[in-house]
Amino acid sequence: MKPSLAPILVSTLLSALMVTGAIALYDRAVVRPALVVGVVDVAEVYRSKEAEFTQMLTKTTLEDDRQKALGMARAFAQRLPAALEELPRECGCLVLLKSATPGLAARTVDLTPLLRKKVDAP
């Protein structure tokens, strides 16, 4: 007696669908997020803060205002490294300096505004 091919075809089709689904899920959950690269322009953030502190120091002659500006500069110097460490965890991506990347690709996200927000927050 000849065995039926129907169960074998159904099993093969079901296996192929399961493998295709698993590969698609892996692509969406693992591969595509790993392709996202965040870039941050630390020099731009630093220059803007430096200009702000310089303006504060040169505008005033009061010692209290100068001490306040220096305190803000110290707080910025402490918040910047912490903010840079938080960025990869928050975006779930590799974060590079903008000056270290040759150009912006389709999967590149500019995180400079987020960094600026983090260092400006108290």
C-alpha cells in the first residue's frame, strides 16, 4: 500500500511557515533595532553652553552672579558625562560622536536635542 503525500505536504508547509515567521520576528526584534545608530554633536552642545556661561560672566560685575555662573558650569560638567551614558540605554542603539561618522545614513538618529535637554534639566 502506498503512503499518502498529503500529511507530508501539510507538515512541510507548516514547518516552512513557522521558520519564515521566526525569521521575520528575529529580523524585527533583533536585527533592525541593532542597525540604528544614534549620533550626538557634543562639541555643539559644549560650545553653546560655553557661550552662555561666558556671556553670564562678562555681563555681570556682582560676585554672587559670577558664583552662580560658575556653579552652573560645574553642574553642566557633572551632567554631561551622565547624560552621555544614558543615551544608549534610552534609544536602544549605538551612540557615536557626530564628528566620528562619515555621513548620516537612513538609520541614523540625531540625539543632540535629547542631550541638550538632559544637560539643561536641573
